[in-house]
Amino acid sequence: MQRINITLPDNLAADIRRTIPKRARSKFIAEAVDERLKRKKDLKKDLIKSLKANRELDRQIMEDFKYADADALKYIP
């Protein structure tokens, strides 16, 4: 275990003090941070998986619109 100092907005700190018993706050915060980090990691994995799955479709769309894109670029100052 490591001890760290963090800064929280006043309203969030007050909510934690009101809701979570004093001796359970560290565990509560550790679990909340762990859950949020897991979701963030899963989201990154899902995004990469989705990008890979749609790679060929993206290439086809780029190919289909390459002339329209090139023509539109002429009108951009």
C-alpha cells in the first residue's frame, strides 16, 4: 500500500465524508479508481478492436470519395 495526497472539489469531499464511514474511505476511493481505470482500459481495447474491424470498410469509403474530396479541396481557401 502507498499513501498519497489528492485534491478533491469541496462538494465531492463533503459527499464522501457524509456517505462513507471514516475507516472505509480509502478502500472506497481505491475501488472507485480501480473500476474507472478498468473501464478506461476496456474502452481503449474496444476502440482498437473496432478500428481494426472497420479498416477495410474505411478504405473502401476513402476510395469511393477520393475524387469528391479532391474536388472539394479546390474550394477551400
